[in-house]
Amino acid sequence: DEADPFLSSRSRSAMSEDHRNALNALLYRTGEASRSLMLVLATNRPGDLDAAVTDRVDDAVLFGLPDAAGREALVRVCFEK
């Protein structure tokens, strides 16, 4: 799901030591290219991600905001359930 809460910049002062250790462990394990691992991230705020995380991202797919008709279709889907 959302990557920014877990993969946010380590320069933030509010990051707990456990959070920092988990992020460092992930970065250590994803430091080299691998054919057996694909990491898919989702974020609304890519600028908040740690620089080491964004350095490891090979491809990015950007999804724009829906127009009025698209928003209406999304609302209809939600209310039809």
C-alpha cells in the first residue's frame, strides 16, 4: 500500500529507532539488482521518500487525477456496493 509512512526520509527527527532499523534492513537487502525480487511501491508524496529508496527505483508509473467524469464513476462504484 502506501510507501511513504514506512520509507520516509531518515533525516526526519521523529523517526523511531525501530523504524530506522527496519528501513536500513530493507535498503541493505535491496541494494543490488535481483531477478527474484520485485518491490512495488505506491505513494502520493514521492518527495518524502528516503533518497536511498528512490535511487533503487528503476521505473515509475504516474497516475494523474481523474477528471469530473472519472470521479463520478468512482463514486458510483462505491455507492453501488
